[in-house]
Amino acid sequence: MVPMTSRERVLATLNHQEPDMVPIDLGGVVTTSISRAGSEKLKAYMGITADDEITSQPALDVVVPSEQILKFFDVDFRAVRMGAPTEGPADRQSWFVPSGKDGYKAPYFDDEFGNRWQLAEFDYSPAGPALVKATIDDLDTCQWPDPWDAGRVAGLRESTLALRQSTDFAITADIMCGGPFEQALWTRGYEQFLTDLHWDKKFADKLLGKITDLDIALWEAQLDAIGDIVDVVCQGEDMGMQSGLFVKPDMYRQMIKPHHKRLFGFIKSRTSAKLFVHSCGSVYSIIPDYIEMGVDALNPVQTASKDMELPRLKQEFGRDITFWGGAFETQHFIPDHTPAEIRDHVRRNMEILMSGGGFVFAGTHNITPETDPAKGYAVYQAAKEFRRYRS
């Protein structure tokens, strides 16, 4: 097979064609990368002294690895990201915005919605929802983030064009906002919003609608700037737990899917780029809904969750959606097995997923801080070894 560029390789697999090799992702999205501590260990293991990684998701303490690591492992993606707003309350952080090398240091921070996030050793967890006591009328008067703040897209088109013109990487527009459901959980509180879905549907629907309006405006600002340049646009929206959805499928279709349909439809109407949706956990029951709404790629394919077995997913949905992940299991397998066992784990999973295209190499989430660097190295060495299509 004629060698492809990274961009050609990615677009072929997203179109369910077999490329020359499986595309490899590490750091192309904030959910396909490595923790800051893990990156430092991996650099030391590989003898890399460059100090060029950036913290791409401060609340998760996730970095874009050093360019030397990306080149060594033949990574096919490079990401572009919106910037921080220049206006708004000075004591609020936009936590989807890169923060240089060192990330956040404070014991807590407040995000653009006013939600408090508490440091939990390496990363931050939601600890103080801003609207936990809000009424339905408060949703019209509370302080929402400004999606049109000029700082968000300042210089974005110029830098993205420069990346397109100087490289042949596939370009991702990285996750830059919480989806309607996930943002509602953070802003209302998990227990209260899940209660709202059952007992105060008008409030729940209005909150979901307000967040969807905001997400659409953020995407409009970004896609107006770079929608004609990027190859993949990425939206986050955790719908799953280890054992199943946060809500029953019927509840999803009644209360949440209409907002997803509006958001995903808007994105697809403003760009020809492929749509990537991130959802942790067991989302097997709504993959057909995602396909119906035009989602091109599902991430992270959390294989340790209920009903997320790779052979089943590939057989039932592999012709209609790309699995962006699932190549290695970061939560249980990688920490507890040897590099030789990891190599075999990666090989088996790639053999299941790569047939017919529709597979991007990535893990079931970011590589964690405690991961032995020899194991992280073994994962991506195996990817290089087994990525070539035999045909």
C-alpha cells in the first residue's frame, strides 16, 4: 500500500476505509493523553530533557507530551485550542484552557460558572456547584460565561493555518466545553440534577437548554474561526458510569437527547470536520442514538465497563462509528501487568478493532500519574509494531 500522510490516514479510517496504518493518538485530545506526573516519568525513562510539554487540561492535570515523544511514537494528531476569555470575573478560571507547563497549584479554584473545584492530590474534583439552590427563574439572571469574549479566538485562525501549512498532521479542535448533561451535573450538583430529571423536569430541561445554547455559541465562535481548517472537532459529554448510563435509556431519549441533537446538528452544519464525542463508562445502549445524530467517533471506549466488550462493539457498530480508543485499558490492566503482557494486550485489541478502518489508537482514558513509565512506553511501542495493515 502507498504510504499515507497522517491526515490522509486519519480521514481514511474515519471514513471506514483501511489506511496504510492505524492512526496513533497521544495528546490530540485532553482525554487521549497522559498526566503531568506520568509525562515527567516517561521523559526521564526515555532520556528526554526537553521542557516543551504544556498542561492542556489543568483540572485533569493532563499535558500535551513533549514533541520528541510525539515524533518518537509517530503520533498522527496535533490539537488546537481556544484561549482564555479576557473579560469576566477575575477570580474565575476557564478550566478547559491550557495553562502553561505547571498547571494549577491552588487547593481550589472557581470556574466560569462559579462552580468550585477542589484539589484531590493530582487533579481537581467538583466540590461546590454554583446553582445547587437555584430556582427556574434564577436561570435567566445568573452570570453565564460569555462565549463571544474575543480572547477565546484571538490568534486561533492564524496559528491553525500555520499548523496546516507547515505539517501534514490531522488537526483536532480539542474539547473546550462541557456537554449539556455533564455541565449540568457540575453546575447543579450530581445528586440534585439527577433528582431534577425525575421530579422537576421543567427546571432540568431549561438548564440543559441554557447550557446547550452556550455550547452552540462557543462552537459558533470557534468554527467561524477554524471550521474550514480542522479535521476533527471534539465534544466532551460523560453519559456513563462503570455499570451503565447515569440515567435509563428512555430518560436519556426524553430529556437529554433533544439537546444533544441540537448541539451535534449545529456543529455538523458549520464544518465538514468529523465529530468526535467523548463519554466515559458504559454507553452501549445509546451508541445507536449517537450514530443517528451523526457522531463520527466515540471515545474513550472504556472496555472495563458493562457491555463495552470490543468484539461486540466492533461487530454491532464498527461499520457506522469509529472507535477512538479501547486499544489499552488504563484503569486496571496497564498498572497491574508487565510490559510483555501489555504488548500482547495491545496486539489483541488492535486485531479486533482495526479491520475495515474505523479505529484510532488510544487508551480507555489518559495514562495515570502512577503508571510505570516502562509500561507507558510498552503501550506505544506495541502500537508502532502492530499498526500496519497487512493488505
